[in-house]
Amino acid sequence: MLKIITKSEEATQVFAKKYAETIGGGDVIGLIGDLGAGKTVFTRGLAEAFGIKRSVNSPTFTLMKVYKIPKKESSIKHLVHIDAYRLKNARELSSIGAEEYFGRVDTVTIIEWADKIKKILPKKTRFIKLKHDKDNKRIIYY
């Protein structure tokens, strides 16, 4: 795994935008980290890279949000944002139909708290681990 240290939310979002350049349709991104580690901040940067203007918040209570990607020239049409924090088991995610998005060539799926549902994630899931560091820095392993 590679590592980067970011010193602010803005820097985390800038990294997420650069990371977005490596993503293709069908990719599933699994974010792992404690509360406040920067998972949602990373997701905001990714969404911005795809041209999504809507406010991106963690779907803790709805579990899943689907954002339409407005870039007409992009083959990726949807960003699916899942928050597995409240899930007791992977079956709960299946019950809302989230798995139907995994691997779709017109969709990128990003999952906060992905370690809670590893069992049902595709083998090719790209995991990113975010950790707190001193002075409000974040260590991102990708």
C-alpha cells in the first residue's frame, strides 16, 4: 500500500480528486477508518471530481445515496455512496439492493466503514484506510 499524509480537509479532498483519475466504471472503493478519520471528506472530494455539485453527506441513516454524474462525456453515470456504520451484518445491505451496483460499468461505489461488510464486497474492492494523526493530519493508505 502507498501512503500520503494530508494536513487539512482541503488537502484530503485534493488527494481524493487525484485518486478519482485512477477510478473506472465498476470500481468499488472501501473506506476504513475511525469516526472523524476523513471518510466523508474523501468522498466529497471524489464526488467533486466527478462533477457532482450536490452536498455530499454521509448516508448514516439512509444507508445509501445515489448521485447522478453530470459529465456527459463520462461513461460513469452514477456514484453510489454507502455508509455501513449502523449495519449489524452484510445481509442488511443486501436488503436495500446495494449489491446490484457493484461492478456496474456505469457506476462507481464508495463505501464508508467497508470493513464491516467485507464478506459481500467484490474481490477487486480497492480499500483505502484513513487514520488520525497529530495536529489534525490524516494518514491515508491506498
